[in-house]
Amino acid sequence: MGLISQKSFFCLFLITSVLFILSWFSVLRLSGRTHSLDLSIWQSPKVSSSNKDVIKCSSNREEVLKVFMYDLPSEFHFDLLGWKDKGNKSVWPDIRINIPEYPGGLNLQHSIEYWLTLDLLYSEFVSKDLSGRSAVRVRNSSEADVVFVPFFSSICYNRFSRLKPHEKKTRNTLLQQKLVTYVTSQKEWQKSGGIDHIVVAHHPNSLLDARSQLWPAMFILSDFGRYPPTIANVDKDVIAPYKHVIRSFVNDSSEFDTRPTLLYFQGAIYRKDGGIVRQELFYMLKDEKDVHFSFGSVQKDGIKSATQGMHSSKFCLNIAGDTPSSNRLFDAIASHCVPVIISDDIELPYEDVLDYSEFSIFIRTSDALKEKFVINLTRSIRKDEWTRMWKRLKEVESFFEYQFPSRANDAVQMIWQAIARKVPAIKMKLHKGKRYSRTHAPREGWLNSINLPNNFW
């Protein structure tokens, strides 16, 4: 009996132990679930109307790009427009009283530095109301995210790049030399090596002499067609839209069937470099039905003619010229004429946040030069698809509009936002540059003296 009792007791103990272990293992499995990844936390939260109001109201000065602007002598900016100080001893005009006008015609298409400078000057008068603003001028450079160089490089090239009698150097060349001397001698440049500086050179030929010395700065450009990648590239710099020169299509109630011209192009046809495709397309398309393809310029009511033509066309050709970009793209957007872009190397403004395929047609140059390819493609796009792109054009056109005073999400504010998106990369590079500052102090002008690889940025 004793032996049986011991066996029974042992079996009971064994069964109890097994049950206890199994139950404990079950508890561990249940508790272990808390260590698994709950994917729901990575989903975008649903924003209620009250949350939207909170987000909207939370906008404050800390979220606006803070820009320090050099008080460059007026010969670098508004003097180039014919403005002269009338005894106020200020390098800036009082824009509350008088705003110097920018020359019209094709000069306007590259006037980006003019609008950005006006916006920074105006920000000081509305510093308490920052609604719709993406940037504000600050007077202390230590508070700034970036440093703006207000040199009107495009108008300087357009107006002062021809040598006058008895001149050894053009005014454009002399001002660039003076600009480099001024900027590189400033404490802000010497502190950062220029990495946090903003220089506008929207005309492809502007800043030709100074660009190789100011290249560490962020350039605001129309494209990279005349820049080596070590001087300018999409990672370092910002592409800004041209200012359209034709009239905007206000109160556009047109429809697919009320725009009689299928495909429109008017401009210079015979171009060098990558623009040779224009003349090839001219011979392929000039005799096609419902196609307008002709030479045109701003002379003799050219802008008025182009305005009427684009406003009455379904599709507008934007073909590479001497450089990959052209103001026709932005004229087309202002006309709600669906752009047909034939430019393999084109870079587009704010493309990191804007999907151009929603309102544009892209065609590779190799395909465009195939017989009937362009005309067959445009004719294959039906009314419903065209209408969808036309509606999207009307939604995005304000992103490409330059005006003063600037408004929320217009071209000026969109450029500031594009610059702001580059600031984290700028700060990371500046912070990395300070790693060994205690053991090896960089000499003055260190950034300009080092040999740089092609993929520096």
C-alpha cells in the first residue's frame, strides 16, 4: 500500500506540475503579445475638424523660414531698375510708398529675385500677422535658417552684359566681381562656407563669372542646362518657375469642344544645343490639321497673339530650347492648356510635392521624333481625360503666380517652402563640419580650397 501511495502521489505531483507549466506558458504567450508590433499606430490618424483648427492655429513664427538678408548696396538690386535713393540714405526703397517697376516683356520671365526681395522687405511690415507666409526677414543672422543675397542677377545680365565704348569690362562683370568680394568677406559666409546662403541666378546666363566662386550656396535656377553638376544640382539647389508673360485665363469656362486648336506652339523654332528637336517637330507637325506651329516673339503683339492661341488650344507644346526649360510651360499652365513636355533633362519646380503627370503629358524626345507619334498621342486623349487635367491645371495655377503682396501658396511662398525643405540637409552638413573643430580649426575659406568629388552633394 505504501508503494502504491507513493506512486499515486508522484503521478499527482507530475500531473500538477505539467498543468502548472502549461498554464504558465499560456500566460507568457498572452503577455508576449504586448511585444508584437501594432501596425495601427503607424497609420495616419483621422483628423477631426477640431484637430484641423488646432493645426491651423498652431502656425507661429517658429514654423516660418527665418531669412537674414544682406543690406547690399543698391547698385546690386534696385538701382538696376533705375531706382535712386532720394536722400533717405537707405539701400532699400520704401515699398509702402513706391515700388520700383521691373522691365516688361521677356525680362519679366526671370524676375524671381525681384519678387523674393520684395517679399522679405514686406515681411517686416506684417511681422505680427504671419498667416499665409512661409518666410520672414530677421535682423540677427544667428537667428536665421538661411542667408539671402539680394543680387538682381537676371536683369543685370539682360541690361548690362554688353561692353560699352571705352569700357574694359561690362557692368555685369564688374558687379559680379564686387559681389563675390562683398559676400565672401562677410562673417556669415566665413562661418558656414556659404552653404546656408541663397543666390538667385534664374536666367541661364546670369552669374556666369561668379557662380564658380559662390557655388557652395543654394542657387535658385530655371534649370541646370548650363551648369556642371559640381556647381549646381537638384540635391543642393532649387528650381523656380518662370513668371508667365501671357495673360492668365481668368474665369475660364471653356470646354474640350470650345477649344478648336488641338496642339499649339509659337516661338523660336531654330535653336542650338538640345533645341534642335524644335525644328524637327516643326516639319513633322506644321501641316497637320488643328495644329498651330509657327515662329513667334514678343514683337508686334506677339504676347497678345500667344495669349489668344493658348486660351483656345487643348494642348500646348513645351519643347527644349537652348536649355531644358522654357517659359511656355508656365504660359500653358496660366492658360489651362494641357502642357505636352518634350525635354528629357528638364527639372520642374516643387516636383518633390507636386505630381506634374496629373496635368501634363510627357514625351521622350526619341519618341517625339517618330513619325506621327506626337499627333497620334494627343488625338488619343479623350474629352474626359483632358477635362480632368484641365481642372487640375486650374487648381495648381496659383502655385506659379508671382505677385506683390505675395499670397499663401503662390510662387513666392512655394519657393520659400522649397528652400525650407533643404534646410535640414544644410544643417546636417554644417553640424558635421564642426565634428573636429576642437582638434583642428579650419582655416578661413576652407570650403573653397578643398578638392571636391563629382557627387559632393
